Amino acid sequence: MSAGTYTPRPGAAPLPRMIAAQTALETRMLLRNGEQLLLTVIIPALLLVLFSAVDIVDTGAGASVDFLAPGVLALAVMSTAFTGQAIATGFERRYGVLKRLGASPLPRWALMTAKTLSVLVTEVLQIVLLTVIAFALGWSPHGNPLSVLLLLVLGTAAFSGLGLLMAGTLKAEATLAAANLVFLLLLVGGGVIVPLDKFPDAVRSVLDLLPVSALSEGLRDVLQHGASMPWGQAGILVVWAVLGLGAAAKFFRWE
């Protein structure tokens, strides 16, 4: 046995391995949190089943699930990338977790990358579950899957930036209250369950510019009406993503 076989080799692990390890940790923490599971999985699934089975809201011609499924997918993205991430990151900041992680070999940008990847992993699980439920309810989607994927990625970027901005600038308790309030308001007024054409024209012109409205209407154009790519809604999501991520990068406070 050669000398030095057991000599320690101090130093950071390769960056991709650190990001992968942090992503796995963030995902496990999210899936173990009962409140987050309620927000990100159970509520969207219950809304899809309830409003598809019971004629509560007039969703227009065709099966209710064809209208509701795209909106609930948008809600799932918002609940994970915005509400869930804002609350979790806000309390991590309060308890000093972010400060300690920021002093580790993992760069701060890599930590945010890991959080974003964790959000994407969770969204994949959400989308698979909601899609299975929607098919069981008689959903008949149309359109290009690549267009759907692009809209979901843009929506994730937009909501992730806004969630990190909120978590990095407000106190944890304020983030908790504000994130849940925004979730409820956008659930009602974001075209998720209630069609936007039910609102007055002046109000709708404002609601159309919201990220959840752009995502839900864009997904609906593709999956319900077979559109190729709703560039108008995609452009709105790009603007929100650039503004949210840019503001989060500039104003985020680690402690």
C-alpha cells in the first residue's frame, strides 16, 4: 500500500455535484412539508375535480375539464414557483439558513439555481398527477407539447423571480401573509377557474397582464383550442420573468 492513500483531500466538490446535492435536499425538504404539499398538490387537484364534476362556474361550450385543466396547471406552477418558494425562502432567510449556506463553498448563484431546479422537479410531479386526474375526468388536450413546455418554463421563471424578490425583501411573516393573499387573489382573478370574459372590460384589460392570466390563457389556447404558440401571452411572461429575476438579483438580502 503506497504512502498517502488515506491522506485527506480538503476542498469543495465539483460545482455540478454541489448543485445536484443541494437540489435533491431542497426537493426532499419541500416534499416533506405537509403545508407545502397542501398548497402545491392537494388544492390544485381538489379544485380540478370539484369544478369539473360540479357545474359551479360557466366555462362555456365543451367539457368543463377542457377549460379547467390548463388553468389548474398554471395554478400549480404559481403555487410552487411563487407561493411555496417565497414562504420557504423567507423563513430560511429569517432563521439564518441562507446566510450560512452563502458562506459555504456553494456559490450564491448556484444555491438559487438549485432552488429553481427543485421547483422544476416538483412541478414535473404536479403536472404528471394533474394530467392523470384530468384524463380520468375526460380531458381531451390538443396543440403542440413544445409550446406547452415553453409556456410552463416561462411561467416558472416569472413566478420564481417574483417569489424570490418577495422572500428577499420582506420579513418572513409578511412574506407568508402576502404570498398566500396573492395566491388567493390570483386564483379568483387570474383566469384559473373563472373565465376572464366574466369580468368587466376595464378590469379584464388589467387582469390580462398578470403572469397567471398569461400562463393560464396561453395554455388554454394551446391545449383547448389547438393554437401553435400564443406569442402575446409568452411575451407577457418574458417581461415578468426579466423584471422579477432582475429585481430579485438586485434587491435580495441574505440576512
